[in-house]
Amino acid sequence: MEAFPRHVSPRPHGLAAPHLGLRPNMPGAVGHDSLTRPQGQAGGPPHDKLDPFARKMSIALLPHHPHTQGSSRFNIKKPPPDYKALPLLKDASAGEKPALFLKKIDQACFVFDFDDPMSDIKSKEIKRAALNEIVEHITTAKGALTEPVYSELIRMVRVNAFRTLPPSDAPEFDPDEDEPPVEATWPHLELVYMALLRFLECQELQTTLAKRFIDQSFVLNVLELFDSEDPRERDMLKTILHRIYGKFLGLRAYIRKQINNIFLRFVYETEKFNGVAELLEILGSIINGFALPLKTEHKQFLLKVLLPLHKTKALMHYQAQLAYCIVQFLEKDPALTEPVISGMLKYWPKTNSPKEVMFLGELEEILDIVDPAQFTKFQEQLFKQLAKCVSSPHFQVAERALYFWNNEYVVSLIEENSEVAIPLMFDALYRISKEHWNKTIVALVYNVLKTMMSINSKLFDDLTNSYKADKQKEKKKEQDREELWKQLDRLKLEFDAKLGQGTSQATGTGVPSVGPSQQKTS
């Protein structure tokens, strides 16, 4: 398998404002007490002397609170009173090392409370030193992985790492502005993960023996930990899961199935899972190793699981990794290009401009590797959508769509299919060149029109003449409509005049009009 692909997750250009709230005891806040106190009493100025800007100033001066360190541990297992440092492994004889190593592992199975940094300081340091020795012994010592070590090491991992993650206390977390929450137990947890990773990478590892302990239950617990808020933990878990996938062939289908379930739950139920980007990175490496032809289950995974990931609000956090996975699929099987493009157009954002820019970037990545024969199957719906994007009043969307003409391969595809592509885009481009509010967009549109002219000048002239003729027809139709309304106004005036003239003639015949009182008398 290849190493993990490196991605830079796109971020929005704007910075989200922090959520600010006022409590009744804050300066400038209007609480229940101020509303019920009669005017003139002590405790505040009269209503007619209140400063109208006091509330605004108090909002501006509120401090921004970064995320604090916290522990997700609830099952604290305190050590016994006789918990003390054991002899160093390097000082022990060869015969004593196996038993001492097991004691070191058992010593690391006690979990401390990190919410109180001043508690059990000495015991925490003893455990940290023991974990360091465990990592070093697995890495360097020959014959370190005896049969009892397998069960004890996995037990240590379960006790230290596997836990129920608490709900997030930062529902509006912004990675561009807020510091990510960190796990307080990380000084010990990192070494536990490192020991597991060295165990999985050890050349002496016997998978037939290890699979008794690293089973489906173990994998499921590892996958659940990807929802951790600490990015360091998710990054370490990513490497561990990748090693498990490579070493244990019998668990591969189960891992893919559980990732499938996590994504479906994320898309259709919760839209909350912190490790989507890391799982997609693992999948990128897995997809790269798929044999050809692709199995039906793999194609269904692409169309039914990966494509719907485009519809979530959190797309910006994993869009680069998702695009890499989709491109890997299309490089394996170009025939999937048409359903992928159709799926993206189905989930195309209508009112989210930053998300639309991300869609355009991903679309260009797909077009970079598309087969010309496949391009003809979806070119019509593609250029209809590009015409809409170019016409967008949001200049970043229009700019990103016009940048497609800076891509030489995309321009070559347009040149080969100019009879279809240019007519679909021409009207929108010509109209924008006359009407768009942004000068940069107008300049880009002129460059695109020049490119179209160089590709097929005769078609360009025909489309220009046709556009002008259509405009003249629209103008003539508008004039006819205005003239029709004027005629209707004249007819109404004539009718009103005749109606008034007939009424005056009827009253001029000398016939007395009968009032209400006369009607009652008669």
C-alpha cells in the first residue's frame, strides 16, 4: 500500500464571528431586575438617561475563551498504595526480562485522573517511564513479543484508550479561529498508542496469534475513537488502523463495512463525526490497492456513500480527502465518471457560495483525468451548470468557473466538442460581459470569449449574430407590449368618455330622478 496522501484542507476565506452572549450580570446587559425596578430607584439610571451604545460596547469587549484542556476519562483505576517504580529493563538479565516486561505492562494498566494536575504526580511519572520502556523494548529487543505479551499488551490498550467519548461542548467550533480541544491524558495515551503501533509494525509479530486479541470488537472500538476532538489522537489512530488493515486480511471487509456505516450515520442522521477526514485518508490508500475490475460493492460504496458526503455542512473539513478518493475510483474505472458527475450535480449547492467554489475545484480535478470518450456523455449537463456558475452574482463563484479556461486539458476537451460546449456557454458569457458588476470578472469573460473565437471563429460569429438578433426580437417584443398597453389605455379613456356622455344625455331628457323618500311614498 502507498503512504497516506498529503492534503491541505480548504478553508473558507471569511472568519466566523465568535458566539457572544450576555448574562444579566454583565455590563450593558438588561436583566430581569432592571426591567422590574421603578424609574428613579437606586440600582441604575432612569430609562431616559440610558446610554444606547452601552450594550454594543459590552459585546465588543467580551473576551474570546479558547478551548481548555479536558479529560474524557470516567473509569479511573487508581493504583494500589505500594505502586512504585520497577527496575529498568536494560539492567535486568536476559532471564528476568520477560517477567519484568509483563510487570511493566501491568503497571501501565492503571488510569489516573488528569483533571487534577497536582494529584498522583509521582505515580503518573512512574507510569510514563514504564510506557517509555515498553515502547523502547518492543522496538529494539529481539524476542520481546512472547505469547503472554500479546494478551497483556492488548489489555493495556483497552484499559487506557477505549472509553466512551463525552459529547462536544463546542458545537460552534471553528478550526480557523478556535484552538482544537486537547485530551488531558495525552502524555500517557500517546505512549500507549505508540506501544500498539510498534507492536503492529514489529517484524516478529505473529498475526495468527495476534488475531485472537485484535478482533472485530477491537477494531470497532478503534473506529469509535475517531470521533475524538483531539486531532493528535485521530492522527495516531489513522496510522494504527492502516497497519491493522494491512496486517490482518480477515478484518479488511469488516473495516470497510464499519467505515461505511459511520459515513451513512454521519450523512443521514447526525452530521457530527470528527474523524471523517482521517477515515477518508485511510480509504484513499485502500482504494489505491483495489484490484481490477472493481467489485460491485466498491462501486456501490462510491455512489451510495462517498457521493452523499458532498451534501453535509461540514464538507470543508474533508473535501480534499473526499476528492482524492473519488479521483482514485475514476482512475481505476473511467466508466464511473458519468454517474459521479451526475451525482455531484445532484448535490450542487444552491445558496452556499463557499461550498460551490469547493465543488468547482473538485470538478476540475475530475476533468483533469477524464477520458475524452467519457466526456461526451455528460458535457451538456456540465456546461449548463458552468453557465449558471459563471452567471452567479457572487464573484468568487464566477471567477472559479472562468478559471476552467486556464486549464489546457479542459480547453482541449472544449475544442474537440466546440459545437456543443460553446453554444451552451455563449449567451451567459456575452450577457455578463455587458452587465456584470465586477471588473475582474468582465476581464476574465473577455479572455474566455477570445479563446472561443480562436477555437471556432465561424461558430462564434454565428452565435454573436444570433444573440444580437434575439436581443432585437426581445426589444421589438417589449416595444409591442408597451404599445399594446398604450392602446388599452386609450380605449379605456374613450370608453369612459362615452359612458360619461351617455349618462349626461339620460339626465338631460327632463325625466325627474326618483329619490329614496319618493320611492317609499309611492
